[in-house]
Amino acid sequence: MAWFRSLLTRQHGDSAHPQRRATDKPPTERRIRQQYERPTSFTNLLPWLEYLSATQCFLLDDGYSVGALFRIATVDSDARSEVFLSELRDKLQTALISLPEELENPWIVQLFVQDEPNLAYLVDQIRQYAQPRARGSRFSESYFKVLEDHLAAISRSGGLFEDQLVTGGPWRGQRRTVRATLYRRRKVSQQAYDYYHISPEDELNDVAGKFSTALLTAGIKSSRCNGQELYEWLFRWLNPNPVMTDGDTEALLKQAPYPGDSDMPFGHDFAECLMLGMPHSDAQRGLWWFDGLPHKVITVQALRNIPAIGLFGAERQVGEHRFALFDRMSENTVLSMTITVKAQDAVRNHLAQVQHGAVGDYPEAKLAARDADKAQMEIARHNKLFPVQLAFYVRGDSEAALHQHINQLHSLLLANGLQPIREADDLLALDSYRRNLPMAYCATHDQCEARRSRLMFSKQAANLAPVYGRSTGTGHPGFVFFNRGAEPLLFDPLHSEDRKKNGHALIIGPTGAGKSATLVYLILQMMAIYRPRIFIIEAGNSFGLLGQYLQAHGVSLNQVTLAPNVDVSLPPFSDALKLLDQSLHPADDLALHENADGCVELSDEIGDEEEGNDDDQKVDSGSEDDPDSDDAVRDLLGEMEIASRIMITGGDAREDERMTRADRLLIRHAILLAAKTVFEAGREQVLTQDVVDGLRNLPGLSAQRQERAVEMADGMSLFCTGLAGHFFNRPGSRWPAVDVTIVDMGILAREGYEDQLTVAYIGLMNHIHDRVERQQNDDRPTLVITDEGHIITTNPLLSPYVIKIVKMWRKLGAWFWIATQNLEDFPQASKRMLNMLEWWLCLVMPKEEVEQISRFKDLSAEQKALLLATRKSPKQYTEGVVLTDERALLFRNVPPPLALALAMTEKDEKARRHQIMQERGCTELEAVNVVAEELSRLRR
């Protein structure tokens, strides 16, 4: 056991006095430093140090220079002429050459364009835009959830559908965002400060203000961005697939929002806040990896030919398809265009060196000398020569996907006259990636080391600038449509800044154009945002399901169908007693005179009232020339005269041509006599029979005039019995005060009932006006929507009536919308009524319908081209053009599946709903939700 005790003693001694193994080396400072070595920080290569909120400037990494960030609104180039595009290019060129030139440390302008696929912001924007009376309501919240799901489906990777008809590519909801930076790296020296006598911030703001003004003169709107906007832009860029939120960058951004502009901790670095993952690079492949996704920049080496105006953003016809070049870029591609405002003296010196060096008789020397001479002449014509660098940031889910995107980009660039540097030949790919980031470009480095920029005339640079695009509307999300690039196109006829005169609208679309689906969608949108009172006058029960849906979500409803067995009365003379309250009757100045032949004549005091058969009628004087005039006063007697004429003539044009001015005077006297008789009898309403009796009993008429009065009374008597008497010769009562009233014209919309249909429409409008007038002092708007206008409102006598009553609605907050399949059935007398409507929404216009529009509205060549360019792809989208006095916008309507399901009225669509109801034992409204889900799956 001695040997065991010896072993324990030795081990105890070793533990008390440990000894280093022979292979161990003593620690050194070098070895300790090696343990803490790490790759060079990517954020140390980024130029942003701090945002200076007081001056709206970004302090750059030298601690002295500053830069500015702008958001640029693209100019609508849809169906624009080459003359317009050339003028826009020239104005943009003027803005570029107006920037000051510096021999040292020149000004640098960078332009960035990318498609941002997240449309979640739009739902939040609409929620905030909703009026307080609608915000938080059961219906609004339900609809906003539908809209949120719809926008998420549109924005998903790969797009909602493949647009084979127009663009030939995927249609994915996004915002095409154009940003610009303006900065100059100034040297930190007392001499520089003394020379300018202003700080870098003041110098930048002075130049930025002038540049923004120059852009605005060109029709290009810009706005200054703050620190949060740069932070959120680059945060999404540099954290594309965060692990902690399962790849959801938006969720990560909510967890790590912009820290603010004040009360920052000591040592705060703007750039360090932008990345939460560890990036790494592959110098051999020229790749940067962010969150495990490969990124690369592709630099353009040279121009193969002069670029077309708006090369990247303007639509062009290529074969069977029409698209903008940037539409074909892969998802998440970013274009960076850097323009160095180099002093032209230095450029001229460079050209002079080329000229002096181009000696000899060999062709290359002669060509170089000639090109230098031409460049000198262009500069003399103010077509300045600037160094320009074009770069494209490309991203992929894998290296294979990235290379596929790069190959696609190379093909697009070569086909459009741009020569990119091949992947294998770009030795500075990693450096170029960071140098082309916002405010990171260094002109001195490029001139001496990288040599990636190329001299380009300012006119060519203006051609390439990504400011040409598609319209995105006014930004007020009352109507939410899209353009062909899947950007939201927003405008609002009810917003005071969007409308010039009124919110009246015409929605026109031929059969199959999606007019009903568009109307249903717009009604849902308006109800969610404004909670207006809505009156829908239709023929065919196209809005029955919509009414059920609204009622199921807390919207009060009154739904009526005009039928013989329905207790509905629409007396056209219900307001006649109000004539007795007026201090001066409109007919007081009218007098009857008999001439020597015993014929009745009208005195000269009648003025310039219209003839019944005039094509372009004047229904009254003064304010009638301007339907929106502020001094409009309702002409009750004139409205009732029109209703009487329709009943007397049956709407027959030949009968109405017989109507003289003297006949009209008899009608007016009969209405007044009927009102007086009813008042004396103590009754509350004047009926049609009372006016008939008034015509028969007019006093003081000659035999000839008495015969005419009786003849007119006999014609009107047809509206006192039978079905017409049921609707028009019974006392009427006020309808319930509800949110939505839907009136189906029912039997009156059939052939042979045209006169009764017109009189019923007048009765409805009288009822609506009474309601609008009684509630004019609240802040709730009213929408009066007439569907199937080509059936309901084509009587020549009706348009003067509509003008008379609608012209007062602007002050009362009521807006008249009329939807129709075509304008062919509208008489020329409707011109003034249609011109009163400021907003024209024209869906999928064939050539013959464009010509019909020209009957009523003056169209420019560009507007005609825009109308003819509209297309429809079944079960995908319907295109249209909104025309106002100030704008013409091409839009694409892609409504939520729910709106489509509610608007389905075809036989096969009804059969499908019935089948679902039978299979599931559900209600028709529940079947609508099932159909909406089927449509949603079909789009996937």
C-alpha cells in the first residue's frame, strides 16, 4: 500500500502547486488580442452618423459634411405624347444644370428607385382618413379587415396574378418609391468656412431649396425626408430576413422602431442602429450576405446608344405587351443613379487634352478629336457633361436565384442599350455595393481608384432619371384603385381638395365591363369611410345582396321594389303647397293675352325660357348657366311643370313638340289652382287628379284654349287610374330615416312604361331632396346613386329636371352619381346634365363609345388615347379612366373578392349560390362569403 500512499501524496502536491504542461506557452499580449479579433465592421463603412432635426440634415461620417434626403413623386406618363415627354425631360435637365459647380468636392445627386411590396400602411392610412362618425363602427372595422386581407394577398411574393393581357408579367401590389439625396463632402478647414461664410447645413439647405423649386417648375413634386424615413428605408434593406421574427422585417421594425431625434445616449451612431444581424462578404464571388440572403450590385459600364426618354419608368409598347422597363426587374431590385455635378471648366480642360492628344492620321485619333469637338459644342449649348454612375442592387433567396436575377437584369439592360459589367469581370463588386448607397459615393475615390462613372450629357441623364412613372392619384383614399404597376391610385370626389366644382359622378361601362362590381366596391368604401346616407335607384335588383350585407353589419336599410302589390306612392306634386308660401309666385309675371284672332299669346315678361323641343335647353335663367352656382334656388313650379308635361305627352317626343309656351303657362296656372284648392279643402298634399281638375277648370279661357286645356287634362288622367294611379295619385308618406335606401324600379323598368318610369324617378328625387333639405345642417354627406341610367334617365325632359334639383345639392352636401352602360341612348338634351358631373369614371371604352363621349365632353387626343388603352381581364381586373377638368388618370380596379361576390347577378352565378345554399344549408349571404373565399383561392 506504500506505493498507493505515495501516489496520493504526489497528486495532493500537484494540486497544491500546479505545474504548466510542457506544451503550454505563457500568454502574451499578441495572443490575447488575437482572441478578440473580429472582421471589419460593415456599419463602420456606412456614412450616416446622426440626423440633425433642427436643419433636416444628415451628419456624415467625417463629422462635418451633411446630406439631405428627398422623396420624389413621379410624373404620370400614361398615354403622354412624345412632345410632353420631351418638354418634361428638358425641364428636368434645367433643374440638374442649375446646381452649383465646385472645382473641389462637387455636389452629388443620387436617385434611387425601388418597388416596396408592403401595402399594410394603406389600411392604417384609410383608418385614419375615415370620418369620426364612421371610425370604429361595426361595419367599418369589418370592411377594413376585408381590405387588409385583400391588400396582403395583392402584396404577396409572385403577385396576385400573371397579367398576360397588358404587361406580360406578375401583378404584385407595391409602391414604386423614388428617393434622392443631395450632398457635398466639404473639407474641414478654416479656409473653406471663411470662403463660404456659412455652415455646411446652411449651404446644403440653400442649394436643396433651389433644387426643389427647380423640380417643382418641371412639374416634379419633392418632399424632404427625416431621420425616421431613412432609418425605416435602410432597416428594411439591411435586415431582409431576420431570424428573431421568422423573416418578418415589418414585425422586427415594430420591435426596433426609430429611436427618435433627441435624448440620444453618448456615442450614438445612426448607422449602427440599422443592422441587427451579422453581415459577411465573399470577396471571390463579390457577394454581401445579410440575414443569410445573398446581395450583389451590378454596375453599368457604358451606354450602347442614347437612352429613350423615361427609359426605366415610362410605359412602352414592346411586341404584344406594354410595360415599363423597371416592371421587368426582379423583386427587391434597387436602381441607384449617381450624378456628380462636376465643374464644366474641368470637363472642358479634359476635352482640350483629348483634342491636343488626338494627333495623327489614323482613324481613332480623328474620331476622338471630332467627338471632343462635338462635346465642346454641346456644353456651349448648356447640355453639360457630368460623370454618372448607374448601379443595380439585386437580391435572391439563394445564390442560384440571385444569379438567375442577375442574368435577367443583364438581358434587360443589353436589350435597352446599357452595357453592364459581367459578374466575373467586376473586381470591385464589394466596394461598389457600399459606395452606391445613399450619401456614400465619393467622387475623388471614383476618379482616382474605382473609375466606375462615365461622362454623360445632362440631357441623357435626364432621360435616365427615374421620375417618369404612372399616376398615383391625389393621395386621398376615398376611392382606392391601382395603376398597371400595382401601385395604389387614390382620389376622393368628396374631398374638397380633390374636387374643383362638385362630387357628382358618371360611371360608364359597357356590358361586362364590371360596372356593378365597381359600384358595389365604391359603396362599401364610402360607407366605411364617410358613413353617408345612400339612396340607390336601380332596375334589376343588382344591389339586393349588398343591402343584405350592409344590414347584417349594423347599417340600417329600407329596400323597396315598385310593384302593383307594394304600398308605395310617389306623388309628383306633393310639395305644391309650398308654392302658396312664396311671396312671389314664379308665374305672377306671366300673363295671358288674346290677339285679334282669339289665340292666346304670352307677354314679353316670360323672358328666355326654353322651348320644349330644344336640343340644348335652358330651363331657367341666370344661375342655370352654371349648375354649381352658389345662388341656385329651387324652382318648384318649373320642376312640377316638367313632371306634368311628361304625364301629358307620355314622354313622346312628337307630342312634346306640340307643347307651346302658352300650353306651359296653362300647366303652371293649373298647378297653382290645384294647390289653392287643396289648401282651402284642408288637405296636406296635391294629387295628380287635383292638377287634372285644375286644367279642366281654368277660368277665363277662350274656347280654343279651353279645348287645349281639356286635351292636356285627358292626357294626364292616364296617371290617375290603374297602375299609374297606384303610384302617382295617392298621398305619399315620408320614408324611414335609414342609412341606405334601395329602390328597384321593378315593373316600371319594363318596355312600355317609360313615361311612368320617368315620373316615378321625379317623385323619388323629390323625396330625396326633401330628406336632404331637412338634414342639411349635419355633417353627414348624402349619395344619390342611379344605376342603369340608360334606361331610367334618357327622357329629354328629365335632364332639365335633374339639373334644376341637383344644382342645389352642393350646398346641402348631397352628390348625384349615375351609372350607365352607354351614352348612345342619351339625347343631346342630356349634355348639360352630364357636363354638370365633374367626375367621369369610364370603364373599358371601345372606340364607338369614346365617340359617344365626345358628343358630350371635349376630349383631347391624349385623353382619347388613354380611353382606348383600357383593357379588361376576366376574374382579374377592369381598367378605366377617371376624367375631370384637371386630371385624366388610367386606373385598374381590383376589388376585394367580397365586392365581386356581392355584385354577381348572372344566372350561372345565382345558380352557384343556390347550390352552396342547398349543400350547406346556409343563407344566401353566407353563400356569398363562400363564393368570396372561392374567388380568393382562384386568384392564388
